[in-house]
Amino acid sequence: MEWSGRGHVLAVRPHGETSAIVELLTEDQGRHAGLVRGGRSRTMRPVLQPGNTVTANWRARLADHLGNFAIEADISRAGLVMDNSLSLAGLNAACAIACQALPEREGHAPVYRAMEVFLDALDNIDIWPMLYIRWELGLLKDLGYGIDLSKCAATGATTGLTHVSPRTGRAVSREAAAPYIDKLLALPRFLRDPEADFEPGDIANGLALTGFFLQRRVLWPIDRDLPESRVRLLKALTDAGQI
């Protein structure tokens, strides 16, 4: 068994004295792990860093074996991210969510491509939090738990959508939401209108919205919870005055 392709490094775990088990997010193979012999060497350590994109060749005798990766550097981002605590928090959250939520060896090409857009923007604090939230929203959709923002669940209106029902995952208009405002999740404008400017609280509301559905629909059914790095992301952005 063998395949080749590009992948984003999600996690690296030591294995033995010199090797490492590496998890990649690939376009065709999804979240895929493999053993990198010599992965803890001075040469490979800078390559095998979360957030980097690599070219990988995976080979195993049988399909259900862990298999071995031969990996070469493609795009190195880790060095830039390490110098920025906010970017590092965003990177850690995205990698942890991908590891927790995505089934192993199941292709999710839109999630892979959206993550590359997010990773490439990590040096711009003005846009990457928005891209991160959209990435989580897309991940939910690709897993079959999409949030319907097309029209109001109560009235059918396609404008004035301000909230989302935590029960159905469908948008609710301002008028229909009024009697139940304390039971609904706020819908940031940038999620319903790509041309909209940010409003105060949009990032916090967006993280709360996607986090709620990731937790309830994806992670709790498999006895998992939101990773600590996802929780720390909200705190880091709040402490930095970015929310």
C-alpha cells in the first residue's frame, strides 16, 4: 500500500529514541498518521512542526498498518508562528480540533483547503480569527453537521438573520428571535454576509457558535470535549483585546 501527496502537520509524537509518529491533514487521505524514522533528528525537527506543509509518501504492507512516512519540507510556517503567541494559539487550536474531530483516513478536501488558507493568513491578526471560525463552520458542514444560515427557521426570511437555534442549527431573524433571545446563539454578520465589516463581539460570538456545535454534535457523541487549546484561544484573543 502506498500513496503520495501534500499534508499539513497536525501533531508529532516521539517514538523510541530517534523516530516520531506524525499526523498529517491531507487532501485525499484525510487525517493520516505514520512513522517517520529519524523524525527527531536535527534535520527533521524543523520540518516536523505543526503548521508546516510537507510532501509525504506513505507506505505500508497492509492498509490497516501504521505505515512509514518519507517526508520533505514544502511550506515552513512554524518559525514565524512561534514568535507570535496569538498566532500560535490559533494554530494549536486548529490542529487540536482537526485531530479530535476528523475521522482518521477519511478524505475531507474542503477542510484541508480551508485550513491552508487559514495557515497562510496566520501573520495577519486582522483576518485569521475570522478565517478560523469559517474553517470550523466548514468542518461542521463537511462532517454532515452544517449550520443552515440561508433563511429564518421560523419565518423563511432571508434577511435580518441575527441568531441560530442551538436545537436545530438553523438561522433565526431578529423579529423571530426576540422572545427567545436568551436561548439562542448570536450569529456574527461576517458569517452571513462576506462583505460585512466586523462588529464588536463578532469573533467571540463566532467562536461560541462553532464551539457549541462542535462540542454537542461532533465531540460529545464520541466521548470527547473541546480541546484545551481551543479554550485557550478564546482567552488569548480576549486578553489581547482582539474580541
